[in-house]
Amino acid sequence: MPRADAWRVAFVAICAAWWLQKAAFSNPGGGWDFRVYYAAANAWRSGLDPYDVSTLPDQLRADGFKFNYPPFSLAAFAPFSYLPVSRALLAFTALKTLVLLWLIRIWGRLLRTRVTEPAWVLFLIFAYSSTIFIDFVAGSVTTFEQLFVWLGVAALLDKRPWMFVAAVVAASLFRLAPIGLLVVCLAVPGEQGQARQRRYRYVAAGLAAFCAIFLFTYAFAPQLTREFIQTIPKNFGERGRLNPALGALVQDAADLVAHRFGTILSPALLTAIYAAAAGAIVAATAFIATRVGKAAASDRPEKELAVVCLVLLAYGVAMPRFRNYHYMLLIVPTYFVATHSTRLRRAVPLLLLACLPVYSWITSADNLTFVGNYASWFIALGAWALCLYELGEGTQSHASVS
């Protein structure tokens, strides 16, 4: 093995060992999300109501945790409930580590980068305020969800849209929001005519299957299904670093305005501001994706991946709720944009995305906290804007040549 490759392998091994030690063994009070799943599964097996917060341990209940996944998800957590909670969490983390390795392999193939690339390794560790690390410490199911999503993306780019639709439906069975990613199937350019029409049918079939699953769930467990539906509105109160999303950002910005100028904005106006901002993001994304689809390009596979990245970034930036560990979805798009820029120097976007000018123009503690809490969202916004610019300039170039 060449000396350079040996150093890279050693670097990856040291980073992986340090990361696992921090994630799995340096947080004895971690895994709070998994502890909620564990308690809910135990309650379900005992004939109790898993959505009743009184079935949770005192500390979780005091911190405001609750089980808010569909009733059928309890079957996935039930096997862990036969173990003591500490061993169950360890087993869950071990399984999750294997899934993460699989996921990183898929990411590497899509990006055509080696796992021993130092910049890629550091990006995985630190991207979006260490979103992967947050997911592991929390004990969330995000890594499993992302595996389904990216298996689907790989299938879509391999001209198997039906598999993409099936994977997205599977990814949406715990959290409902990923079902919106079905739009990626329609945004990716390439197929025309009857093949294009089949994509619409696949998406319609995916939506129908998604609805049918919940209808069957309601038929077999109506009370639990109603309780699950009642938990959905309660998920929208988080703000700041736990939920650095556009909806929460609008509310916190309104609070800053009220504190600074004494002007209180009505909830209706805040909703309108959010809708206008999200609508502008969606409209710009749809416009550029359509232009890319119409432009003839020799580098079609890379353009297809670029459109996928653009839509995923727009999804993350426009969502009203997008928690800190949900930013795992944007790791590949952001790295792709930062390393495949052709209109700007490749080093520039990476530096711009990594180094927000926080301390140079912020003077108050409130503003510093605001930008710090939503740093992940601002980075995602920058990545989306850069991707939009790159694709827009690329289609203009093709148009001028033709």
C-alpha cells in the first residue's frame, strides 16, 4: 500500500474510533429518543396506551418527550423491549452503525469519492453541526430513514423509478414528512413520452399505498391511530437549534422584531411570510429543474444528480419543521454542490458554506443566538442558492451553444 494511502486509512480509523467513542460511550444519558420508543413498546406489549405520557420514565416525561410515531411502528421496536434498556440501546446503536456504514457506501458511490478522502471524512463528522452525531446521541431512527431514501435515489438514477417510490414510502412510515420527496421522481430529467407518464403513475401508486397503509392501520387499531393523529400538531412547537427550519426561523425573527422595535406580527402574517418564502423556493427550484430537463446535455447523469440535490436542498430549506438530525438528508447535496462547482472556484463555495460571517457583523447577543441556532438552515440555503445558480448558468450555456 502506498504511504499516502496508508496515512489516509490511519486517519479514517482514528476519526472513526474517536467518533464512535464520543457517540456510543461518552453520553451515558443519551439515547433519549430510543428510550421513548422502548417505553412505548413496553407499554404496548403490556396492554397499556403507548401514547399516554404517564407510561414514560419520569425524566423523559418531565422533559416533554412523547411517542409520536404510527401504531405499526411499535412492532419494529418491540424486539428491543425484551432486553434491559441499556442493552437494548447498545443493540440499537450497533445495528444503526452497520446501517450508517451501508449509507456512507451509497453516498460515496453517488459522489464518486473514496471513504478515505480526508475532506469527505471531516465533512461527515462536522457537516450541519455534526448532524450524524446528533442522530446517534439522540437514538433517533433518522439513519434508517436515510438508508431507504438514498437506496431510492440510487435506484432512480439507475432508471428504476418504481423502486425509488417504494423506498420513499418505506422511509415515510415512521415520520410522515418524507413522502413529499416523491416529487424528486418527477423533477429528475431524462425519460420522455410513455416512460415519463409511467413516473406519474408510480408516484400516484406510492401515494395510494401510503394512504392505504394508514387506512388499514385505522381499521385494525382505530383508537391508537386517532391518538397518533392527535400528536402531529404537537410536533410544531420546537424552535432554534433543535428545529432550525424555515417555519421556526420566521417565528423567531418575528420575536426579534417585537423585542427590538415593539412591533408584534400577527400569526396570519407570519403564516403568509412563511408561505411566500417557501413558495418562492419551490417556484425557483421547479423553474430551474424544468429548464435542465429541456436542455440537451452530454453530462446527463451528473445533471440528474444535480437536480436531485437541488430538490432535496429546496425540500430542507422550505420545510416548516426540519430538526437538527434531519439535516442528514442534505449531506450529499451540499458536498456535491461544494465540490462540483464549475462557474465558481471549487474552494470558494466550500469556504462560504463552512464559514458563516457570524462575528463580523453581529453585535447583539440575541442576534448571535439567532444566527447560531439557524446556522444549519443558512448553510442549506447557501447550498441551494449555489446549486440553483450553477444549474441555471449551465442551461443558459447549452442554450447559447445550440
